[in-house]
Amino acid sequence: MIKGVNRQIIEIKNTNCPYFERIICCVNPRFSGEQKQQLVDCAVKFAREIEEEQKSRTKKLPIWLVAGISASAGALVSFILMLILN
């Protein structure tokens, strides 16, 4: 929730993310005197970094698949050891 009415904000409407329709960045009061384009560029860069991080996370295997592979490998090792020791 944004508090106060004297906040300078930058709104990014094109997020390229199915979860969020917009990103609202609150400008730090120390930097409110900066040029508008510089603040917008920084906000867009930040949004792109978030998007890239999200894309890299979605490339990982699902946890259920990792758990299944691990359980299968453990069962195989146990079976082989059982055959060798008996």
C-alpha cells in the first residue's frame, strides 16, 4: 500500500508478465529532482531484470519431477546393493 500523497511514482503498464498487469515504483525522495527520463529508464531496467529473473526460474524442473528421479535413483541403488550382497 502506498502511503502519503506527496510521493512521486512511475507506473509501468506493460509488464510482459501474466501475474502482474502493472508495476508501480515509488521514487526515493532524495532522487525526486532527477530528470524524468532517467527515472523512467531506471524503472524500466528494474522491470526487465525482474522479467529475466522470472524467465530463468521457469526453466527449472518441477519439484515433483526432481523428487521422482531422486527416489527412483535411490531405489535402483538399493536394488543393486541387495543383489550384490545376497
